[in-house]
Amino acid sequence: MTAARAAGSELKPPADRFAKDETAAVAGGGDRAFEEAVAPLVPLLLRYFARRVTPTDDAADCTSETLVALWRHRSRLPAVDDERRAWAYGIARKVLSNHHRGEARRDRADEALRTAAALTPVEDVPDEAFIAAEAVKLLPARDQELVRLVVWEELSIAAAGRVMGINPGTARTRYARALGKLRLAYSAIDS
């Protein structure tokens, strides 16, 4: 991809082909003038995207992205309705292009993940691991997360504390207490 093309993916509006005096009415009118100028475009943009994206729920997101781009470039928003609509569709086209590229990236990532998952054998979960996981669920939520960060994510107790926003000393104390509670819960489930 060329640098010019990469820069174009920033959702810039079409080239400024409108005279400055045509944009002055909207740009100088403030937020209210912008809202009044863009309000009639919203259903048109929503319909534009609903016809072009799957699932159609993404149409609202694409419309929002287009409105944000229009807002960012509101100083160049044409005052004439037909020109404003054409300008908005030009931006919408770029948003749509970005949306399709994003979908393609997600599809490739999904396929790679499915391929990797198919190649990785699923290990049987030993009974002890199942019992331990059930015992962890009996702990208070903050203790569950601390234990999971230390055991599953293999973080140090201090690092897990940082993730949770607590100091290392507090994390060590909570972890020690959680292990005590975990032993009791494990015994109760195992018996």
C-alpha cells in the first residue's frame, strides 16, 4: 500500500471541490448548524450502509463513524443540500471500505485460529483440575481473580496485585487467605 493510500484510510472527506463561501454557512453556525445540516443525512447513511454491510447491525456503527468524520471536517461541510449529501456519501464510501478491510482481517484471523485449534489436541481435564476450578468459584470474586492470575496466567503475586490495583503486600495477604479458603472449599467438594 502506498503512503498516499494509507493516508487516505484516515477517513478524510473527498477533495475540497467546494468553494469556501459555500461551506461558511455550516462551519460558522456552530454545533446547532452542524446538527441541522447533518440530521437529514442520518437515515440516508443508515440505509446506505444497511444495503452494503452484513450483518446489518454494523450499519449503525458505520453510520456513526461517518458522522464522526463529518464532524471532524465540519469546516468543509457544503452548505448546499445536494453537495452535502454527495460529500457525506464520499466519506461513507471510505468508511465502508475500511469496514470491509476490517472484516477481511477478522475473517483471516478467525480462519487462522480455527486452523490452530484443529491442530491442537484437546487435553482431558483431570478430575482434580475440575474440582479445583469449582472450588475457586466458591471464593469471593476478588480472591477468584487473584488466584486465577497467579495460577492460570502464571503471574507473580505482586504482578497479579498490580493488575488488580492493589499493592504487593495486600496481594500476598489476600492470596494466602484465598489459598486457605481454597483448601477448605476443595476438601468440601472432594468429599
